[in-house]
Amino acid sequence: MHIHHLLLELQALDFVLIELTLYLDTHPDDQTAIEQFNRIAKERAQHAVAYESEFGPLLQYGLSYSRYPWDWSNAPWPWQVD
Amino acid sequence: MWIYEKKLQYPVRVSKSDPQMAKFLIEQYGGADGELAAALRYLNQRYTIPDKVIGLLTDIGTEEFAHLEMIATMIYKLTKDATVDQLVAAGLGENYAARDHALMYNNASGVPWTAAYIQAKGDPIADLYEDIAAEEKARATYQYLIDLTDDVDLQDGLKFLREREIVHALRFREAVELLKEERDRQKVF
């Protein structure tokens, strides 16, 4: 499987969120950054639904749904993606 | 607790099989300034650091596990198609004898990872300076690794990791300032 644009977009959104998370850890009073964080977090949640409908669950322990049969164990795992 | 997410933090591509480069990259897997050491160092320091910086140590420590998976992915892709002869020529004959193509937490010279690589001093300033130094050493190692390869796809992933070390070091420096401000405020009242 080649890296899909849905995966790249998810990685891009998550990069924004991880950067804002670390920034806010040391700048907790930056209201503009928090607004941006919450806006991107919502966009990310919507994007993850689209990604999972095509490639299966990103998370388990009940944080993603499963199709039948149980699809968490399906390849490719991240290191197997070209 | 922790939740695994079934994706890499950043795409990892390589343009050729290169077991020699894989051997060098193991430094960042199980070496003194590698990603395993980083993750375990920060997450372990959380229990005795002031509340103000526990979130930062948690988040950076967690990100380090994502970096550990990226390094493993690089090593996996650089060695999966290598023959036994190619592994031996790359200096991975000893690794093959012990475990075929499997990975292990050791440095580029084959020395097993040890908790002696990390510290927890119970003093927040000392711990954060240790963390800043760790990030700067990891940044330097990534630069050396970038210099060791002409594979631009591999360099792209390594440059991402090098930049993350810079951001982490910056955030740790800011955490030092936050703690100093808090300390100074307590002196005033």
C-alpha cells in the first residue's frame, strides 16, 4: 500500500496539534492558540472518521469501531506502508 | 494509560536497501541519546517534577515513542531485503547470528541499552537541564546520521526527527523559565 493522501492529511493535522500541544504546555494563557487548537482538533476528528472508513481503525480498546470480522489486526501496520 | 495509534507520526521512506545505514541508525534506537532513552527519561521524571511541567514531560515522552517507531521503521525497511552476505558485509553478522533480522535495543556498536543512560535527580532544574542536553545530543546525532547517507528519502525522515529535537529543547528551556518564575514569586510573598 502506498501512502494515501488521507494518511498524509491526517499526519499534517496531527503535526499542527502536537506542535500546539507542546507550545500550550509552556504558554497556557495564549487564547488565540487555544482557539486554533480546538478548531483543528474538531477538523482532525472529522478527518479521522473518513480515514478509518477507508483503512480501518486507528485506535483500539474501544476508541475506534470495528467492522466484521475484527479488523484491528489487519495489515498494513505502520512500518509496512511504503 | 497509553493508547497506540496505528500510523507513523511522519512518513518514513527509503530509496534502497542499506544495512550499513541501518546499523548506524540503531544508535537512535537503543543508544545513549536515542529515542528509547528519551521516552523513558522524561516519563520517569514526571512523578517528582512540579505540576506545571508534568504535562510537557508527558507529551514529549509520548512523542518519543512515535519517534522510536519511525527509527524502527527505517531499520526494518533498510534491512528487510538484505541477504545474509549483505548483513555480514554491513557489520550485522553478529546481529544475524543472535536474532536473524530482528531488532534489539542496543547502540550502533551492539552494546545493550542500559538505564545508566538516563537520570532522575529529584531536582526539577537539574532534571530539565539533563533533558535539554539530551535533546541537543540527539539533534547532533541526527545530523551525523544525515551526513552518513546520500538517500534523500531517508534524509527527509531524519531531518524531521532532527527538527523535533530542536523544538523539544526549546520547550524544555521554557519550562526552566516557568519554574524559575514560580520560585521567584514564592520568594516575594
